[in-house]
Amino acid sequence: MEVINRYVTIKTQINGKPKESDFEIKSSPLVLSAEPGSNDVVLKNLYVSIDPYQINRMKTYSSTQKTSGYATAITPGQVIDAYGVAKVVASGNPEFEKDDLVVGMITWGEYSVLKGQYILRKLDPMGFSLSYHVGIFGFSGLTAYAGFFEVCKPKKGEKVFVSAASGSVGHLVGQYAKHFGCYVVGSAGSKEKVALLKDKLGFDDAFNYKDEPDLKSALKKYFPDGIDIYFDNVGAEMLEAAVANMNTFGRIAACGVISEYTDASKRAAPDMLEIVYKKITIRGFLAEDFMNLYPDLLSATVDHLRTGTLHTVEDISTGLESIPQAFIGLFHGSNVGKKIVKLVDE
């Protein structure tokens, strides 16, 4: 059987904030079959993750620049791979059978054809929506869990600051920290997001960074005794302000720098004397560094979700055509929680 597969790609490299005209939907014929023993898998995509790091794959790089394996460059017209949930249509791999639900690296398209080596595993929904396996049970959840517990090494009673706290990772970090016994304050970009953090997600306090002309003074107000842990999703002046308010032996988990992805002029310049004399640890990390902690993530999360003592916030758009705008919205603060696109009905 042959179908027309539609997929989203970029027209040109993107330097700065993405816009609708940077993207296009292309189509090509696809045969829904796989030769036995070929290891090929053909998938019908159900949900795909929309993540800000993808912008770093879309930029123009000089011949001397290299991107990491996690963020390899995308060329115009190329199919864009992304984390997501899919159903097997055809398989030449004995590990996967037709109609199996799977999760892994698929594409921003209606179908995915995986050949050779790929990241894919069978999915047990565990009674949850399939979208949960893109977000809280996917890389967002693992980033939050491993970043807080493994990178930050918290102690009960410590004071924790989370930037972009209503985002896909931040809203989970704050809740894990509260369950662990920390004092938690988050920053977000609207009064509605601040209310969500305080009223639903249980943060001790939260503030709209857009209402604060001096972030260093703002953090001093919310942390009069200093910050022990800063979970950084933003970079730029927010990182500088956090460093200025850190306690001795403070830890910073550098998860993302969304303020800097589209504007190099905002690159953070924290006070290095503060870092040296306060003996602050700053560690960058990726979720893929901590795949061994996935069972721990499930143990710490599943029961809390079922009892309603932990919440996951999802922002779901529908249809392939919504992918560009969903992605663009990340850089304008439009999303609340994990941004996901649902491609077809489950």
C-alpha cells in the first residue's frame, strides 16, 4: 500500500527567532511495507514533542563549528527527527510487530521510516494518555528528575529557584523539589503562569520576571537567605542574577538557555569571582546522560500522578499543520507546560 507522507521541514537556516515563513510542509510517496530481516520500521506518528533546542539544529554554522550529537544540524528540506509516540505499520525488525505502540525518535511528519540504528522501544501506556510518554515519561520528565536529584544533589530544607518554571521541565522540577522538602520559588512570564505555579503546582512563591526591572534585587527579595540550588532553563541575565544570590557551595543545573538561543547578544556573563569565592558548581547536562535513572523517574512519579499529588501540564496542538506555529510559540512564551502536537486520534 502506498500513501502520501507529509512532513514539516525548514526552507532555510534560521538565525534569530523562527517565523512561519521559515517552514514548509512537503510530501512524498511512501510504501507502507518493510522487508523481513531488513531492520526497517515504518510508523504512523501519533504525538510529537516540540522542543526549543531544535532551533540550535536549524542555525547556520561555519565550517569550524560543530553541533553535538544531540543537536546535529538540519539542512533545508530534510526530515526533522523528534521524540514522540507512534504505532507500527510495518516492520522488518523482529522486536516490533504491526500495531505495536512505540516511543522514541520519530519525525515531524505523518509517518516515519526508521532504518539501520534508531532509538525506539515498545510502549506500555500504564493507563495514562499517550501524550504523557512524550512529556513527563519522556525526556522532559527525565531531564527534570535527573537534573534535580542527580545534578543538584538536594538536601531537605534547601532553597531552590527554578526559571521558566511553567515550562515543560521547570513545572516538574519545582514539584519534585517540593515533594523532597525544599523551599521553591519559580519565575514565569505572565500572571496566569505565576498563579498556576502557586495555586496548582504548590510552589512556595513565584514571580513574573517581566515585572521586575532588577532581577538581582527581585531574587534577593524572594531569597533573603540566598539560593542553594538554581535550575536554569533561561541563561542570560537570569543566570547572572541567580549567581549573585547564590549561597556558598550552591549548585546550578544548566538545563537550557532559551534566552540565548535566538539572540547571542544576551549571552550570560556571571560574576566569576562570585563563582570562585562561593565555590559554586555549574553543570550542564542532557537527559540522555541519565537513561539509567528512568526506572527511578517512574517510581517517583507514577503513584503521585495517580493520586493527584503531582501534576503534569500539557499544551497540545492538533494536526501536522500546527507544528511550525507550536514551535514558534516556544520563543514567545506562548506555551504552558509541555508543548506537544497530536497528529492523529489514538
